[in-house]
Amino acid sequence: MHPAHRFVCSAIAVVSLFMVQSASAAEQVTVAIDAGKVCKVNPRGFASANLCWLTDSDRHHDRPVSMADALGDMGVGALRFPYGHLGDYYLWHDGPYEDLETRGLNHRMVGMPWSMRSWSWAVEPDGTLTTAMDFDEYIALCKKLKAKPVVVVNTMSMYTDDTMSRERLIQSAAEWVRYAKKKDYPVAYWSIGNEVDHKPSQRHRTREAYFELYTEMVKAMKAIDPTIRTGPGILGNRGYYDHALSLDPGLVDFLCVHQYMFFYRSDNADKAWQENPLKAWQNTASTEGYKMIATAERALRASGRDKIELLVTETGITGSPKTAGQDNNLWKSLWWLEVLMHQTQASDVSYSFFWGTHSPWDGPAEADIEGKDQGVLLRMDNNARKPTGEVVRIFNRYFYRELLDVQRVHGQVRVFASRDPASGRLSIFLLNKGDISLPVRLNFTGSKAIRWSHLCYAGRDARDPQPALAHVGDREPADSFKVTCPGMSLTILHQ
């Protein structure tokens, strides 16, 4: 354990004892939990991630902790490749497809954005990738972790590079499927493009133009392997969802949505978010910030196609008000937890992909991203978990697959409950967004007589960059008991 983490673990107990005095005057929160009220079943490793394939190769980057070990410890159930926006200029193989068996993969960027052309540490001027993870390594990583592969298919290079014709781009997608089929690579989802509805005039010109390409590309891909699952890479535009859902059902097997916190930076948000975003977050119980997911779900309801999965292929607290800063700390990780927990309750959402493992935008070193790391899970130099990464690990390790129907909002306390489908064990998450310690009375119905483990995730203050999870103690089985939740913390009761 990092020395600073040992300090924080000790500090949690001290802070808890100090704040119990404040809690004595606080009104007790009472929560009823019925172990039989299952409202949704989520897959293993619901909290997943976008791979920054430029920095995530274990073959090319020698770190004390490998990506395989770091991601395995976080328990991710799916991995998206190759990194959103940049994936829309990525060619999985450039060269004769007949030479694949003898020469191997030759991946590169085609018509890449100008911002990427200065990244000499990652890419040559002609688009050749020097130390990036290729498709073979990606699939090997997914297999090792038993994580579902989500592949983003290039749809943009035909607009940005004269050598990439529409026909060649479609052939590349089809040959990608052929290669995966021949290798028996278990790609779970083929996402056609990334944020195709974001600034469409600068991307596919029109919605109709994108879906013409989508239809032609998917037909070519499914001609190679009819069993694959395909879906459009949509950010959150209702018109794009409606158009996708009006196509032949055999062409659209899932939908994508991106959910960041840009709403709270907009003029539509309460002015408090600009003045003091931490206090604004502590005091809000609203869900205006989850507009994109709500839009996608409304489109699904209107279409009547209730068996289509919704993948939150990019998410996190990136996009929060500028006055919130961009540093990764206790507060940001608790906010991310609340965003994640909202997604677990969305009936159509099957996986949530945090943006991202690392970030290439400012440079290849950890120092390059100092103070600007709220959108990443891991340190660049040693793959140690950031606070957001610790939340992914906590969720995947301690929150069970069956979500229970409980009252979520109790003042500044948020309650989330789950059950293990095999054993019937329960796990309760109590997020205290407030500054003072609060007593919570838990009343159980139908729970198993199993001992509880009591854990707490907290830090020295809201902006602590190294919060930690500590074991507080154990509790004997009971139909009712009280627990004290420190301010700005996550309390976990886990059977």
C-alpha cells in the first residue's frame, strides 16, 4: 500500500470519530431495503473502460503494473477499442489482406486530425503507429480478462484523406470482420463510427449520408459473418436514434450513447454550478445532467424495440464546470460514482465505459497531465489507480449484479442496494455527499442471516488526491441496525 494511503486509512477512523459528534445533532436517515425487490440485473464488470490504445500496450510499455493486471484488478467486463474520436481515423490493417498470415498486422492512422500530428512519441508523419496496441494484442487482453470487446469502426477517413475511398473504407470494415472470424476473435459489438451526430456538418455532412454509409458497411460486414452485432456510434441526438431504429432491424443490434457532465457547464444549469460546483453537487438530487441517456431510452420506448442494448460507450465527470478544476480527487470520484450508479439503474444500459484508461492529449508522461486527470483511471507511469479508477474497482468488486429497488435520495445521502443472484447476499452503498457525518438506520426485509463487512471510502478532505478504502469492522446479522456515514464518503455494507 502507498504510504499516503496508509495515512488516509488511519485518518478515516479519526475523521469518523470526530464527526460522530456532529451526527448526534443530525436527523437520522431511515432506509427500507427489501431483498426481494429486484428491478434490474447488470452483467459482470458493468463498470468498464475505453482503452487508450496509444499508451496501453504491454508489449511496448514496460510499467511496474501491466495493463492486464491493472484492468483485471478493476474487474472490467468490457473494453472499447481504439479510443473514440481517434478511432474514427484508425485503420486496423494497411496493406494486402493476403499477407496477414505471413507479415502480421500493419495498423496506422489515415487522415488523422492535426492535433495528433505533433505526437511524435506515438505516430509517424505518415500515420504509422510506433508503440500502440494493435488488434491482436487487444483481443488477447480481452480474452485474458474475459472482457467483451467493443470495436469502433473507422467511418471518417474517406472525408479526410484522398487515398481512402468509400469503397476502400467499407472493404476494410468487412475484412476486419473476416479476420476476426478466421481467428475466432469474440468481438461482442461492432460500433460503426464515433459520435457521428456531433457537429455533423464537419463529419458525415448529413444524417442521411451517415446512415447510407452505415447500411452499406453493415451489409458488407454481415455478408462475411451474419452473427456479428452492429450498432451506430451515436452521441445522443434523438433524430439519429429514430433514424437508426427505423432501419431494417437486422442492421441495428445495439445503440451507443455518451454521457458526460457538460450540462452543468451550460447556461441551462443553475448558476450555483458556476460559483461553487462542489456545493452545487452536494445539494442537488436532480438528473438533468443525464439527458443523453434519457434521450436514447425515450427513443427506444417509442420504437417498441425493447430488446436492444444501450451501451454508454463514453462517460465520466469530464465536462464539469471550469470552476471545478480538472484534478482527480475524492470529490470527483464520488461524483463519478453517482453518475455510474445512475447508469446501473437505466433499464436498457448494459455496460458503462469510463473515458479512459489514460489520456494522450497532453503528452505521454504523467507530469504532462498533472492537474488535468479527472478523465482517466490510471497513472501513465506505473498504472496505479486514480480515485476514479478506485471507484471502478470498488463497484465491480463490491456491488452485486442484481439491483434492488430502494428510495435513492435521502437529503444528501444516496442509497444503492444490490443482491448476488447465486447466494442471495446483499451489498449496500451509502454515498454521503454532505460535509458532516450522518446516522443511517437500515431496515431489512428478506435478507440472509449473513455477517456484514463494513468498509468506508474517504479522504482527508474533498480534494484529497489519494482517498482510500478502509475496513471499518464487521457486523452481525440483524433485521435492523444503524451505521454512521462520514461526510464526503462512501460507506459499504457487504455480505
